[in-house]
Amino acid sequence: MSYYNTTHETGELLKTKVVKAESLKKRILKRIIFCTNNYLKFNTSSSILHLCQFNGKKYPITSIRRAISDLVSEGELVYTGKKTTGMYGSPERLVKLNTNK
């Protein structure tokens, strides 16, 4: 699920939010594939946020974390079992592209 309807939206507003969440998930997956193919094998939600900001996009870190969690659930990404310190000083799990798919 790409949008968790915690605010109980309905109708067109709900459809818009679902489309936006799905679109963000696809953009994040594309960026992780690009990074994996070029220079970074592992990513965190903070590193994806910084990459998006570098490309002129602004997304809430929570939306990026949701998208990464969804991509892990869908089998596109896997957690490596390692952590690193994120931008707020808290540990963040490293993810990588699932090459066993």
C-alpha cells in the first residue's frame, strides 16, 4: 500500500494522495537503481532525501521512509541488517536493491 489513509480521506482527495504516494515510490526506486548502478550500493532514507533535494525535489522524510518500507514489503529492496547514523542522529537501516528478484 503506497498511502496509509490515517486521516480518513475520501473521493478525489484520496485518489490524489494515493497517486502521489505511488509516484514517489517509483521515483525513489529509480534513484536507488541509479545509485546502485553507478556509485552507491546501500542507501538510507536520509541519503535518498538528500539526493532528492540535490535534484530540486522536497519530500517529507516520513514519506521517503514509507516508500522505502513499501518497497521492502514488495520485494524491490531489502534491509542489509546494518545501520548508520541518520541526519537527526538516530540510527537508520541500510537498504539495497534486491538482486534475488
